[in-house]
Amino acid sequence: MEGKYDKAFDKALNALKKQPNNVESIEILKISFESANDKNLSRIYQLQAKNSAERWMEIADLYQSLQNRQDKIKQILPFLPVSAQSSIRVYDYNNQLSNARNKAADYNYDRGMALMNMNSKSRAREAVNYFKQAKKYDPSDPEINRMINEAIFFGTNHVLYVVNNYTSRYIPQEFIARMSQIANYHLNSSWVKYYTFAQNNFNYDYIIELNFESINLVPERTNTKASTYTKTIDDGWEYEYDRNGNVKKDANGNDIKRKKTLQVRCDVTEATQTKSIFLNARLNYIHARTNRIVRQIPISAEQAFFYQYATFRGDKRAIDEQVLSRLPRNERPAPYPSTDDLIYMSQEKMAGIVSTALKDNDRLIRNSDY
């Protein structure tokens, strides 16, 4: 009902800004103004009779509505006819509003502090909402801002993410750096924050270790397949000769020609070069305060080098086009990458696998309450 009165009030107010002497608009303004005020005050009296600190939020909101309405009508009142001015009574509710806002802020602040004293991350997250409500009613209090930040910090699970090489091989520093960067991409959220460098005198909630345990190498190998292709092909034309060595003539006296063919052969060697590595790692989720591993996730990735080429000895015309189109285009072998090169080449693949595993297990940390 109050909303209906306020709509009528605002509509009449806007009309009077254009036509201050409009009698109908003045009457609607007066009735809606008084009715909305009475509705607010009646509810305030009801709430004041209750013994609940929570009531002060609604009381403050109601006094805010009252004061906003008084401020609006003060702007138009000097332009209305004198008779209308004398019939509309305007009150100042700023003192009541200030008192109610302070009590509402105190209520929310106290609730937030009670939740903080429970020493629980989930309760600290709830406390943030109460402190923000307190700030709504008392935005200038620095203590409330401090407690918002403190509750956010305490409600957040702080995770140290480290990468270790426990293999017997050297792993390029660029690869280690790329694995460390994973925590900086899309993993931080409202209640989980990742760190990639350990800070002194800082208490982490979890430590996630990405431990590389072994790198298995499948050495360089070249597999070959040999094939031989033969074909009879046209090789131009030649004259036909009689026994006397003269060119034969047809019935019209023209020289007689015939197709010339050639038997061709091509030996083909198809070669496939391969080399690969298997990187094996493990994600350890460690609860920092108890130093207990709460989850282990195996991680593995393969990086393979694969290259094909073919060598030809003889006449390629011996090979059908359909067969030739299936043969490798390259005709020379490629240099094999070093093992370090393969490790480096695998970093994006490994980063994707690790990133997915971290995201899939984010709930373990997010929902942790100790």
C-alpha cells in the first residue's frame, strides 16, 4: 500500500513542477503524502514495541523513507499556493533517522563480531555480509571497513602452490615457471587465493605441491617401409620401317607412326621418425596446520615427436597419382629434438592438465572450514 501512495505522490509532485496551481494535483499530493507518512509511522510504532535489536534495520529504512518524502515536498512547497502550503505539515526526522541508523549499524556489527568469534571460515564469510550491512547504515566508521577486510581475509582459504622437480633429469626453468603461473590464471576466487611465492610469517591454510616424479623416455626410432613400383608408360612415337629400312606408307601415302612405350621403375622408402617422453607428476593437497596430505592426484602427459618422409630412387612416373598423393611430402629426415626440447614443448599440454585438475578439486579447498 505504501508503494501505491508513493507512486501517487511522485506523480503529483512531477505534475506540480509543471503546473503549481493545479488543484487536483495538490489534493493528490497532500493525501498521498499524509497516507504514506501514516503508514510508515504506524509500522515504526509496531516495531518499537518489539524487543528485538533486528528491528532497527527496518525502522531505519522507514525513517529514511519518511525523510526522503519530506525533502521532496520541501522542494515544491514554496511554489504552491499559500493555502496549500499551510495545509501540508512537514517534519524533520533526521534525528530519529540518525539514531535508528546507528542502532542498525550496531546490531549488524555485533552480529558480525559474534560470528568472527566462532573462529570458523564459513562464519567469517557470513560475518562479511553483516559488516557490509553495518556499513550501509554507518558508512563513515573506519572500524567497520577494517572488519570487512578482516572477515574477508579470515574467510578466505590461502593456498601456497609450489612446483618441485624430484626426477633425475634437469627440467628447463621456463617449464617450471610455466607450471607456477597456472595458479595466477583463473584460479583465484572469492574465497580461495593462491600464492606462488612463500611469504615469511604468513600462515597458509593449504599447500598444493606439483611434484614431478619421473620422466620416461622412448628413444629415437626410425621405422622404414620399402616398396617398388613399375609401370609401362608412353614415351612418344616412332616410324615403322619395312625390311629395306624405308618408312612405311599408308594407303594415302602418309608415313606410318606408332606409339613408343617405356618400362619404368621406382624404389620408394617410407620412413617414420618417433621419439617421446612421458612426464609423471602428482598433486599433493596438504593441510598446512596439520601437515597432513588430504588428497593426491596423479598427473601424466606425453609429448611425442612424429615425422614422416620418403626417399625415391628411379622414375617417379612409375607411381600412380593416387599412391603418390598418400606418400609423405618430405624427402629428407628431420633432426630429432633433444629431451629438453620435448619437455619444453610439453609445457602447454601439462599446464592444461594441471589446471583442469586444480579446478576440478577447487571445492575441497573452498568448502574447507578449518
